[in-house]
Amino acid sequence: MLKLSVKETVNLPTGWQTVTISKAVDGEHNGKRIVDLYFEDLPESVNCRIWSANDAKTGENFGIGNLFLYANAGVTVESDGISIDDNTDHLTGKKINVLFYENANGYTDIVPRVVPISGDMFDDKKVAGIKAGAQKWLDKKMSEPAQDTTVSEAAPF
């Protein structure tokens, strides 16, 4: 006799949501650093992966650096700039804005671009500008043709 567990499904709204990070896991994928974010009140299957991305001119890691900066996690303002302790433990309990969207398969995903909440470090105008950048990334991604991963029967194997 077979037994299957019944999983609870979650209907997530699309659009901007303010979430609290419950856990951040440091990792690596194909030689690039990643940070997987998990959120309070959401199942673990709903997560956001932030990829390492470096500025071509300065070499600074803005991908993960912006995550810490926008979450105000491990950030120290110094006379010559900002210093960030990128230990993922600093992210737990921090609030950020994320953009939920419906992907091509009909499932809800999160844009891998986090946005700060308005407050001491970022005013409403700056937050709106960063949100516009994340929306632009999503619009570009959604306009790209889906990759066909089907295999033709005539393919020589």
C-alpha cells in the first residue's frame, strides 16, 4: 500500500510585498556565490535566490552587496564609504520588499532583486526608483522567449 502526504498549497498574490527574512543560506552555484532567502509566514518552497554580480569597473559585488545594504544588515557607514559584514546571520529578522510574479508555468516566483523599505537609509523616492529597476528586470525577463527544452524524436543519440 502506498501512502502520500497531502501538502498545503499557498495562493500568493502577485505584486510588491514587504516580507521579513526568517533565514538566509549562503551557498555556491556553478562557481558563483548565492544567498537563498526564506521568509516568515511563507512556506520554504517560496524563496528568493540572490546571485553574486560584480561591477566590471570596480570589482565590487553589487548583487549580494545590495541585498545587505537594502536590508540594512551588517552595514557600517564609514568616512570613506560603506562597509558590509556579509555574514548571512545579519539578514535574519530584516524586512525588505520583494516582487512576486506569475512565471511562464503559472507558478508564483520572486524577482531576484530585493528593495529596501522606506526609513532612515532610504526615502520613498529612492525606494520607488529601486522598485522601478526591479520591475524593469522582470519586464525584460518576461519579454524573452521561453527556452524550448523538448527533444525531437529525430535527434541522433
